[in-house]
Amino acid sequence: TRINLAGANVDASGLGNRALCTIAFQDHAHTDRIVDPYLSGRTWDPLSPDRGSFWSRWAVRNKYRQNALVKIYEGYEGQNLADMQSRSYFIDSLQGPDSAGRVVIKGKDILVRLEERKSQAPLASPGVLFEDIDELATSFVVAGAVASDYPIPEGYGAVRIGDEIIYFTSRELTEDGLILSGLTRGADGTVAEAHSVDDVVQRCLVYADEPIGSVLINLLGFFGRIPFRFLDLAQWAQEINEYLGFYRLNAVISDPVSVTQFISEIQVSVGCFLWWDERAAKVRLKAVRGVDTEPPTITDNAHIIAGSFSLKEMPRERISQVWFYYSQRTPVGGLEDESNFDNVFIAADLPSETEEQYGDPSIRKIYSRWINTAALAQTTAVKIISLYVDTPSQVTFEMDAKDREYWIGDNFYISHYLDVDAFGERRLRQWTVTSAEEVVPGERVRYVCADTTLYGRIYVIQEDGAADYDPSVTYFNEAFIGDDDGLLSDGTLSARIA
């Protein structure tokens, strides 16, 4: 897995890259014991060279193997299976056996199900108009459909015919088709107009003031067909309640679009990211935020393998202006059509564009069908520009298996002789793991991390009556009132309300 924090990497999709595995086997003769439940009824010898091999028979017997769960266990001699490190994937393809008896299984993480060819929302509707209707019609008949094709989840449903959005409150199945009535014509900024027989009646998805979690569950669970056991809903709920609970999503989806695109849009609109944790076999969610507990520090002396450390800047991810378009006028218009939005919020750091600093602007435009309030647009825009106003850095290094408990989404400080300030002093920057791969299984892990120092630290305002600031005590996220210069009594910076 490689996550894309806040969609900052313009060269990757919003969901980043999928976790992959390649497993090679050598084919062989086999007795069919254990693997063939019908062995006792066979009259032929499975070890006969004329009766194939283990993998040649397995491939035929497991015709519907795609998306089957594969678990890879890695451990040491004498370990119980339950004590080993496991990673979970889903079969994408099987190649072989070839003439040399080589078999290769390729697996991907479960988020591959969200690809355009595999899952779209809403589903394409089968119904068409039974007869012509004019712009004043108060009901119409949909041919080739049943009631379940046009649900009424909250007491109303919505459809799109041509460029018109129509809401309905009741439906009735007749011999001519499904009658939709209780209509609101020309809804959501569209215009009521006449339509012709056989025009497609496409069901719309309507999300009205929905919490982030419920929208993601609907998109991933229902349209993406990801079983709920693979969604870490308890972890989602805690993260959303603490850091994203004030967001409400609003959108009308009037034609089928890949679920991947929707998830990517939501991640950017609210500032979060999803990824497949192949170790836990769960889809995780995390807000783009500072740390709330003190991260550990890894060093070149105790953790990082010599010669594996490299730093590079990511200039394409620097942002000096964020133009956040919100309040989409009509869901039938283009998503990146700026004229199809009522509002735009612009967050800019103009000093960073001067010759004394970076010398030119770097503008990022966000088109959000999900946000319709200035407060939420401002929250996301300011967050993004605060994090990316300076050119971000990326670090790659390797650690021994003794340290492989660190994985995707984890935070830590790094102390390394190659990462220093202008005076040559080591600087402890905060990093977030965006990719982790066991390059030598069971021995070495390669990490790719993004510099998230500017994400900052989340402080907790102390309750009235709590003890005053004590310079002799080590604090991490306790907030105390500073002086007019924002300093505490010993000269250190106080917490800031951002």
C-alpha cells in the first residue's frame, strides 16, 4: 500500500497505490488427500502422470478463485502459526503451471474492488420512459423496471432524465411499468423540460447532511461490495468523532461514477485518508491531523540500516494557494466546471510566492460536490495550505525485522546525521509512514515516509483549576496560557489555537 496524504501527490490517485503480492510455487504430483473432498469416490490414481498435477487440477477445480482471500504468514522455526506475522490479500490472477511447473499467484488488497470497471455508484438503471411527458407532468411510467430499481430510502427518491433532476415520493407497479408520482420537477438547480419515450430514467444517489462514516460505509460496503468484516468501523467511528465529526456531506450523484473517484474526492474535501492494512486485514481511516500522543524516535544508531537512508524534496506538492470550489449549482454539470459552483474560498500564503522565498505561485484547485458551507470549505483549505506551503520532503530507509512493528499510517521522529538544520544540528522532524514493504521477508523492511512536521501537535486545553505550568515537568499535549508573545514562563512556545 502507498497512501496519498490529503491527495497531495498529484501523480497518484486519491486512494494512492494498492498493496500487491506475488507468490511463486513449484508444481508437483499430489495424492489429492485433504484438498479433494470427493477423493473416496474417485476410481483413478491421482499420482498417475496422466492425471495432471496438484496445480493443474487446482486451477480447474477453483474456477471462481478471483477475490479469494490469501494469507501470507512469516515467522521463524518453532513459532506457532498464530504468533507469526500475517498479511492478507485477494487473488487477482493465477499464471501457470507452465512447462517448467512454475505457478504464480498475484494478489491485491481489497480496495481494488473500487476500480471503475468493478464498482460504480449509483448502478446504471434499467428503466426508460414508457411514453412522452411534458414539463408539467405530475407522474410518469418507467418501463423495464421494478420497485427496487428506484428506492425511496428517506421517504423520497430521485431520478435524472436528460438534464433534469426529478424527486418522487411514491411508486406503484402496474402492467405498463412502474409509476413514479409525487414529483418535484426541475430540482437541484435543473429545469423542468419535456422528455421522450425511451429516454433513460437514471436513479440518483442523494446524500443530505450525512456524516462522513455513513457515506463511506454506503460507498464501500454497498457499491464497492467490501464485506463489513474488512472495514474497521470501530476505528473509523473513533477517528471521525474526535477529528472529523463537524463535517457533513451533501451531494446528488446523477450518473454512475467509479467509487474510487468518490472516495478520492471525499478524502480531499474533508482531509482524511483510507488504506488497506494488510497485517490487520482491515480498511483503516485517519484524519489529516497532528499527533495527539508523543511519537517514538528512531535513529541511525539503533534502528536505521546503514546506507539505506535517502531524502528528497517533493516540489510538485508545494502549495501557495488553495482555491476551494463548493456549493455545486447542479449535479448534471461538469465537476471541474468552475461556473457550476456558487462559491469559492481562496486560502493564500502570498509571502511564499515572493522572490525572497519560492519565487512563484503553486495553485491547487479543489472542486467539491460534497461541501456546501463556507466554514467547512475554509477549514479544509486552510489546513491544506498550512501543511504544504513549504516544499514537502520524503524519506526512504530500511530497518531490521526487529523494528517491523511500524507500519502504514504510523508516526515517529527521525534522528539521522543526514537530516540537519542550517547550523548542522540534527533536527527531529515528524514523519508518517506512507508505504512499508518487506524487501527481504522476515529480515528487512523498506519504509517511505512523508514529512508531517507541519501537521503539528494536538493540544488539550487544561480544565479550570488544573495545576499551573511547571518548567520542570515534561509535557506533550497539555495546553497552558502564554504571554502576549505566545511564550510560557521558561520561554518555550505555548499552544496556539489554529
